[in-house]
Amino acid sequence: MLRRLYDWTMSLAGHRNAETALAGVSFAESSFFPVPPDVMLIPMVLARPDRAWRIALICSIASVIGGLFGYAIGYFFWGTVGQPLVEFYGFADKFAAFQAGYNDHGGWIVALFGFTPFPYKVITIASGVTQLDLVIFLTASVLTRSARFFLVAALLKRFGEPIREFIEKRLGLLTIVFFVMLFAGFVAVRYLV
């Protein structure tokens, strides 16, 4: 099944609407969707290495705009849904301490997790909930999301076919490693932030 999904994604990467789909996935992943844009970015660059920079730029811009949407979700729905629940359960003081700590280090948190495969939506929504300074949020998002996607594109452009062969031979193992890293990211946020 994993092989069929990979093959389907590779064929979609060459489709005439692939860039639009990539923008949609990148936007959605930054605010609510569970699938990372790498699922499309990687095969698109492998299929069209001559368009690597364009593909990375589309991914970066859509991801940052999606991050703003995630920020808005945290910012606007915290007051109507989250805050009453926190107060009802008596955790208002603990949340105030969390908010202060998050905002003291928020730029670094956004920068760190914006560069990793960690689900960026968690960070964008948390930034909105804690009302992290929007300029800090945007600056960290633009720098790290762009750096991440352009680095991936550069590596794929430079080492394309060997990386493609590596991925295809070790698809199952790479999937397991990805999910282990994802779980480790959740643990890090839970206990370090």
C-alpha cells in the first residue's frame, strides 16, 4: 500500500496542477491538515529538478500564509472555546505561566519547529493562543520555512536520482523513522516547552 501511495504521489508530481496542489497542501498543513508538504515537494523536485527553486518558493509562501491562518485559529477561537474550558477546570494560572514562558521564547520555538518535520500547525495555533508578537512569528516563520523547503529542494536538485533510489529502496524504513521523529517532536514540545 505504501508503495502504491508513493507511486501515485510521484505521478501527481508531474501533473499540470501539481503546483496548485502543493500550495494547498502547504497552506493546510500549517494550520489544520496532518499531511506534511514534503509528500508533494520531494517527488515534484525529483520529477522536475529544473523547477526546484520555484517549487520551494510555492511551498514556502503557502506554508507561511497557512501559518497565519493557524495563528488566527489560535487567536480567535481561544477566547470562545479554549479559555472558558481552562477556567472551568481551574487551570487559568497554569496557562498564564505557560503563555509567559512561550512568549519569552516564542521566536526560537517557531524557528526550531518551523525547520523540522514537526507538525507546524501545533506551533502556529499555539502562537495565536498565546498571542505571540505577530512580527516575531512572521519573521521566524518566513526564515525557517523557507530555509527548510529550499534546503530540501537544493539537496534533491543536487543529488536527485541517488536520493530517489535511496527513498524507493528504503521507503518502509524511512516512514518508520519519520514517525519516530514526529513522536519525538511531540514529546519535546510536551516536556521542554
